[in-house]
Amino acid sequence: MKKIIPAYLRVIVLFFTIFGAIEYFIDSGDRAAFIKFPIVNVILVVVLVLLVAIEIVISAADTIVYQILPEEEKAKLAAEEKLPLKESAWFKGLMNKLTRTVPIENEASLLLNHDYDGIKELDNNLPPWWVYSFYACIVFAAIYLVRFEILGADNQEMELKKELAQAKIEVAEYMKNAPDLMDEKTVTQLTDPADLAIGKTTFETNCAACHKADGGGQIGPNLTDDRWILGGGVKNIFHTITNGGRDGKGMIAWKGTLKPKEIQKVASYILSLKGSNPKDAKEAEGDLWVEETPTPEAK
């Protein structure tokens, strides 16, 4: 029997509809659900097999029903299958429901009792789709009026402003916790012994040649006193390690070689050396640095 939509097309459309629903409702982060969760692939295969099986069963049932029909019914179905889409009974019925048109042979019942130079007017009903769309617009307008003008809900501009403000908060929070996006404005001093141990190892590998393993200074300045050429504190030290020292005679920039999290650990380890008084330490250079304590008003 004739089908408007081919079986293979129905299977494809239904399969990808289910696939899209799975991807939408399963929270898989920045990866597709079928990649992150292998069980999803099993479910999709089962769904595909079921859809194909259903189409096979429907096709078999149609064939059986067709075989037991009388010859007159078979001939009628064959004639209907040869008709173009616009001539089929279901299409005509659908268009009649959408437009409520009166057959041309019955237009006399719609004639109005006036004409204009021989031009006559028909009193046709409005199409149902137009009427229902008009009613839907009225309902939408009433809901819109109550929500935005009476209840004071946020309009699109206000929603955008709130979303942008929330996005800035989320970005700032992410910057605090994302080690590879850290900079001198967001870096904080670490005190955990494990972090300081890693910072020490990195320092001895990359910095001891100029500052000595104990931080007492050699080519580079002493890092154990309270005087700093480019400013003390974790933010200034982080900036100096990242971008390098003074032009022409300062140390190289370590960005690109060390990750921000590694630089944070090195800077924190350097701060832990304060007051260690290593043997044969280099004479202090730079200005006295006193860490500022934020006032309650500034917090």
C-alpha cells in the first residue's frame, strides 16, 4: 500500500530525532554523549535495530492485509496509488479542513446581494488556520501585557545586562581556579608544603645558576632578604618571573617555558626563603618591601 513518506526516510528521521534528544538531555560537558559514555552507542544501535524491525513488521502486515482484500478493493487501491498527491482523498480532506472552501458548483449560495459593474462578491469564511492564528496572537498579547507591563518582568535588554554581569562573575571565578589562565592580578601565595616542594625543585633546576640553590644570590640578587629591585610580594615576583627582569641586565622571561601554575609555586617558594640567612649571601639590593595589609574598607 502507498506510503507518503518512504520507510527508510522515516527510520532516518526518527533515529536522528532520538539521537538529538539523547544529546540534549544527557549532560556530557564539552564532549558528545556518545563519545563520553560508550553505553549511549549501545542504546543507539538498539534503537536503530528496533526502528528497522518495526518498519519490517509494518510492511509485512500491509502485505498480508493487501493479499486478503477482495479484488475490487485491490483495484481501488491500485487506482488511488496512481493518483497524484493533490488528487488524493487525504490531501483534499486536509486542504478542506485548513481552508473550508466551498466547491465551485455551490458558490451561488455564497453570493451577496450586490455587485459592482458586474463584479459579484462571495461571502467566504475566513480560513481556520488564519482565525486560530489570530486568536493565538490575542492570547500572546494578553500574556505579554500581564508579564511585562503589570508584573514587571525583565525585558530583553535587562536580561542581556544580567547575563553579561553573571558571565563576568563566572569568568572571574574561572580565572581564579584555572591555573593556565593565572596572571599577576589573580595569583595567590601558596603555603602547602607539597606545592613549595615542587616550587623548590623548579627553582633549583632553572634559577639556582643565578640565585644559588639557597637563594642567597650570585649573578642575580639575594632573594632571602626584604629588599626587592622590582617589588616583592607574590604578584610582583610572579610578574618578574613571567616577563623577565630589567632590560639589558635582568633575567629572561620564563613565560612559555614555565606554566603559570609552576611560576606560582616558584614565587611562593621564593617568599618562603625570607629570613633564611644563607651562608655567603649577596648584599641586599633594591628597596625595602613591606606587604600591604588591606583595610576592612578595602575588602
